Amino acid sequence: MRKVILVDDEMFARKGLAGLIPWEQYGYEVVGEAEDGEEALALIGRLSPDVVVTDIRMPVLDGLGMIREAQERGYRGTHFIIISGFGDFKYAQQAVRFGVQDYLLKPIDEYELIAALVRIGEQLKREQARTEAEDALRRPSLFEALVSGRAAERELDADRHTLGWPADLPYRYYAVELNDAPAEDAEAALRRAGDAARALARAASAAAEAGLVPPCAGEPYVHFRDRYELGLLVPGASEPREAKALGERLARAAGCCDGIAPRIYIGEPASGLLLAGHSFLTAQETRKAKFAKADDTVLLFEDVRDAGPGACREIEPAVYAALLEALEENDAAAMTDALDRMFAAFGEQRFAPDAVAAAVSRVVYGAAAIVRTMQGDDRKLETMNRALGWQEAPLSLAGLRALLLAFLAECAGYIASLRESIGKGDIAKIKAYIDRHFHENISLKSISRRYYMNAVYLGQLFKKTYGVYFNDYVLQLRIHEAKRQLRQTDKKGVRDRGERGLLQCRLLRHPVREGRAEDADRLQKCH
């Protein structure tokens, strides 16, 4: 219903006007009466009426003076209808100058008054639509100015109606992060963010209706910072318990969107709308505890302030080495165990988000390096880009772990296929290489590096293909060659000449497997 105030110094005139027409039938409600212009101004300031029907001749402050003063005070949303017994043209001229919508002469014709109200009602609809459109365009820039500390007091006074917020209440900034959103295009992500924003606005309105926070004019404004982060400035809820209760309401609302794991970061209360930037900055500080306090959906600045910022640490070398070793050996259980140790450290040692990002990047690049070492193409890994660009769409700690585990599993499978391919084609080459170089200081480990294979796998493949263990085979070659040379008379002086051939102790001291020591003993007795 549109709000109307009746102004006349005669009480009977006001009562007669109030009963002249069925106001509600035309969408109006009489919300107040005043007997002079000064009293009317006070009512206008308090009730913000849509229409004021006023007489001209009144004590203290007449009708035209009241209209002029109302305009100077910025009450531009109020429309005026003047009713007077004076038909003087000069009053009509002044009324037009002050933007008065209608000038009616006494005695009042009810149909003329109804027609005037209908015209004003249509105008109010057009103005409301235009104002809403202008406010929708103005709100984002005003909100950004407030949270960045760039808003001036004069600007705020002029535009406060845009946001519908009182300036003198404490405010908290609520940063709403939409984690673990499914992979989708930009348009789908924006639709999802829009759904979340509407759910948040409804939750904030319900909180105001429940008395958790002070009510604001109009629907609460939810600001789009990007596709995965929304922001609200909420009056009241300065006490931590109240702020957290509202944060939990907002988290439940945002969590209704499929696949979303919301996190709420709440800034310290700011004493007034102009200081809202302080609450915004402290909400961003609170975000630094995202992984250190991964189990808390709602994080309050007061809860993390004393702990200080998250630590910039590195994962332990032993954990990193164990993870890559498990990857090379395609040991899913060991890989999961090492990954769990790494993610447990993020919380226990209070890793900052940047430190977590660095640790994840180190693992991803380390895995890719293994793939390239085995002559693979890391660009073929479907999860590679997502693992490297995971910060483009925020993830919870659980979501990040799932992504990294999927990437490592894909890498392990790819490495296993590369190893199998290399093994099938190169095992004969490896044996030929051993046959040529057995007199050198070769080992299973050095051969595996040369042919980009895992040492354990190479040993198993060699045994499966040739029926003998790698070390046994090399030892057989060396013993056979040593015996051959000892049988040749022209080699008897080889040790005297100091040659470092197959008969030197280093060769004979090469580790031998059980059951072959007697061969080495017999060889030693030969010379």
C-alpha cells in the first residue's frame, strides 16, 4: 500500500478528507495527519510517505513553505497534492515550480482526487522501476567503495537509500566462498553463483525477521566479487556468537546449491558503515586459516586473530620422496598414505594457503618430471591442467586432496603403461648392454636410470624374461670371463702390470647372491 499523510490546520477538514474516498481501494493508506507544515515535515522524515495531501494556508509553516523545505531536505520520493480554497494563479505557479503533481480547489471533488491519486500511482510505478534499475547499477560500485574505504560521507548520505542501510550501526563483512564447484563453463558458474546469491539474500532476510540482525529497507544486497565468491555487509551481530549463528545460516543456504562446499569468513565488526573496509580486510585475513582450520565451515576473525597468520612452510623431504617413490612403483596404498601425511601436516603445522599451493605445485611438477623422464607426454594427462590451476576455482581441503589423488592415480597408471611399453621393447637391448658392459661398475639401479625404468620392476622383468636374477646374471658373466682369461697364458702377468681388469679385487668383491659365493672362492684359489 502507498502511504499518505493529510495536512490541514482544521481537524474536521482532515477527518472529512480521510473519509471522502476509499483509499485502500486505490492502493493507498492514510498513515498520519498534521495540523501545520512543521509537524508535517517531522512526519515526512519519520514515515517517508509516497503522497502528502496538504492545504496551503496554515499557521507556523504554510503548505508551499513545507514543500520547499521538504525538497531541500532531500525528500524527493514524496509527491504533493495541494488543496486550497484560493484560486489565485500565483499559488498554482509556485506549486508547479516546486514540482507539485496536482492543485485542487475546495470544495474537493472526490473524483478529481481519485484521478489525481491514480495519476500519481502510475507515476510512482514508473519511478520505482527506474529507481530499482538505477540502484541495481549503483549498488556494486557503492559496495566496492565502502569495502575498499573509498566512500565519502557525503556520497554515503546521498546514496544510503540505494543499499537501505543505517549508517550508525556496527557492520560485519561476510565473505562467502563457493568451494568444490563441478567443472563447468563460465556461464554455468555464474548461474550457480546467482542461485547462491538469491539463497543468501533469503537467509539474511529470514535472520532479520527472526531478530538475529536489524532489518534493512528492501532485500539484502549480495555482492558478486567473482564466480566463486560472494560478499555481504550485515548490520548488527557484533557479538561473536551472533555473528557465527548468522554465518551458519548463510552456509546452509549456500550449501543448498548442488556440489557446493561453502566457507564463510567473517570480519571484525566495524563501528559504522563508513568503516566497513576494516571488516572486509579482516575477513580476508581470516581466509588465511582456510586450510589450518579445514573442519570449520564458519571462520570468525576473533577465532584466528590470536593464532596469527598461517605459516609459510614446506612439506618434509621424506614425505615428498615417499610420495614420488610410491608413484613410480604404482603403489596406491603407499601413495595414499604419503598424501594423507602431507595433508595432515597442512592442518597440524598451520600451512598458509600460499604454502599449500606451493606444496601441491611441487608434487604436480615432480610427478610430471617422472613422466617426462620416461619419455612420456604430460600433456596427455587429463587432470594435469586442473591440478595446476586448482586455485582458479577454490577447493576445500577435502576437495583438493581428492583432485591431487586423482591426478597421482592417473600419473601412476600412465607411468606403468610407459614402463610396460619400454620393458617389452627394450629388455633385449638391456641384456645386450649388460653383455657389453658387465666388466664396468654397473648395477640394477644404474641400468634402470639409463632406460627410464623402475629398478624393482626391471629386476622382476629380467627374471621373468631370462629366468635368472640380474645380479646372478652379471656375476656369471664376470666369473666366466675371469676364468677364460686365467686360462690364457698370455694373461698371467696382468696383475703385475697393474691393469684394472676383470681379475681385480673390486670385481670379485661385487655383491653376490646366496649360492654363488663358492664360485668366487674357487676363482680366488685359481690365482
